[in-house]
Amino acid sequence: MEEQRVRGGGPPWGRWHGPMGERGADGRERPGTHWPWPSTVLVTAVVLAGTRFSARGQSHREALDAYAYALLVVAAGLLLWRTRRPAFVAYATAALTLAYLAAGYPYGPVFLTVAVSCFGAVVAGRRRAAWTSVGLLWAGHALIALWLYRWLPPPGDSASGWGQQLVVATWVVAVVAVSELARVRHEQWARERAERAQAARRRADEERLRIARELHDVLAHSISVINVQAGVGLALLDTDPEQARTALTTIKAASKEALGEVRQVLGTLRTPGDAPRAPAPGLDRLPELADQAAHAGLTVEIEGTPPPLPPGTALAAFRIVQEALTNVVRHSGSRHARVRLAHGGGTLRLRVDDDGPATGAAAGGSGNGLAGMRERAAALGGTIEAGPRPGGGWRVLAELPLTTTEEDDR
């Protein structure tokens, strides 16, 4: 609670002080040598000037002397420690105020120091100390005014009525109630700041995952094509230079496209909030994806026509097909794959099949690609199924909604 009380975004009393390692309202670190001097000096001045002024109309009370001023100054000066020792300051200011009243000095804004210390104690979480200190002050004042006045100055003083004690009790309850309201409001501010910070961290994590998926899908597909073509080029370099040249041309085209897509992803990081400079890929680029797979020795058969899709769904569908074909190139012995598109009932169905068999690892891949596909589908409210086909080979089946929440809001 002490740490939350003085951090940025909270109430104004956190602007003038703060123990070591805490922050003021401006968000900067406050070293431990900072004290609430301005507010303390202001309270001291108000107490001294107000008491001096109110004493003019209380000639029946004891005149202000050095002892009275000392009690007032010490009680107000203790407020310097109200952020570090809130309970001690609450008790001490109540005791000094009670000593001032027991000496018969004039009434006035002497209770202001108790109010400020009580306020600080409640906000700091020392509610018991605040309630106890003001309760003891009221009880001590009632005891002096109703019974001990006979033996205490000023001479000839009379007992006060219960009406005055009721006024003092009302004042005490009002001070504590205002302090409690400030505490509740401050805790609400602290919760709101924590929720905003958590939401910001969540958005940052989601953005990192999105960028990681994009980079994985772009690089995995292009590097798989480059790897296959590099192997072909090395194998045919001496026996068939023309075919090796074709492989190198494919490597150049694949690497150029990969660099372009990586620049697009990185560009969104350099200009947050701006729209991408190039449109995100969608299912209209499936023929291009099939051509790239053909350069890697994989024949892709496409069935069906893609329906109009929101940009986010179109990108997810493209990346899912891209990752599925990449896994066929890398992990399947099949040189033929089928991509089937179907839609109906508000759902887009993507199915990618290959005949297998797996080579080295399962045709589905090592895990990152499948996890990325599932994350993309889940983010849109869709599903992904990947596993062996009944007749052999591997199948990836994705179901994505044709409309998203973002599109419905528009």
C-alpha cells in the first residue's frame, strides 16, 4: 500500500514525497531524502495563524505562550514523517493536541494536524491507528471538558455540554470518513493502473506472437524452397548446368520474396499504428504459392474458389496453406499435394492432403508450424485438425469463420 500510494497517476499528496524507490505522480523515482516540506509548512502556517486569530475571541482561555507555540509547531512538524511513520505520527499528533487542550489554550485549527495525520494513516493502510488516535483524542477531550476541567487551566472554567462533545464527535467521524473515501478512491486508481499495465503487457505479448508467427511462416516456406533447390543445383551443377541455373533462379526469386515479406513485417514494428505499406497476402495468391512449391518439386492441385474474406481471415488462411505445403516439402516423400477450398454456413474450410510417406520426421512438422496454425485459427474463433489420413499420408483441415468480430463492429 505504501508503494502504491505515491506512484504516478494517484492522488496529489504523492507529488511531494516518496520513500526510496517509489515514484511520484510524474512517474520519476523519488529518492529517500525527499520530505513533504511544502504541505507541512503550509499546515504549520495555517495552524499558527489560525490559532492566533481565534485566540482573540477566547479571552477566558489561557493566553498563548512559548509552550503553546511549541506544542503547535511540534505537532505540525511531525507531519514530515506521515508518509514513513503514519501510525506514530497519528498517535503523536493526537497526544500533542490533547496536551494543548488540557493546558487550557484557545481552540482553533489545532485539530488540522490530527486531520492530516489521520488522512495519511488511512491512505497508507494504517486504518486502526487512525481510528484509535482520533477516538482517543475525542475521549480525552470529553474527559477534560466534562470532569478534569476542575483541576486544569484556565481557572474557573465550567463544564461543556454534551452538544459540544457531539460536535467534536461529528468532526472526528467526518475526518475519518473523508480519509476512508480517499483510501477507497486511491485503491481504485491502483487497480485501474494495474489493469491497464496488464492489458498493455497482454497486447505486447500478442503482438510478439503475431510477429513470430509471421516470420516463421515466411522464412520456413522460403527457406524450404531454397534448401530443396540448392540441393538440386548442387546435384546437377556438373551434369546439367542449365537445370542448375534454373534452380539458382528459383533460389533468387524465393529469397527476394522472403526478404520483401520480412521487410513488411519489420516495417510494422518501425511504424506502430500505421497501416502496412503492402497488402497482406490472401488466398488470391494461392496460384503463386503453388508455383513456388512446384519449383521445390511439389505439384499442388487447387480445388474450389476462395470467397471474399476479411483481411485477417485471408492472411490466416494463406499462412495455414503455406505452412501445410511447407511441411509437405520438408517432411513428406510425396511430390503431390491437394488444396481444397469450400465454404458454407458462415465457415471457410481448408483441406491440404498429401499421400506421404513421411521422411525423417512426421509429415506434420516439428511443432512450431502446427502451433502457429492453431494459434491463427484460435485467434479468429476457428479450429485446426492435423494428422495422418486413413489411406496414408497427412491431412490438415482448418475451419475459419467467414466474418470476424472486427468486421461485425464495422
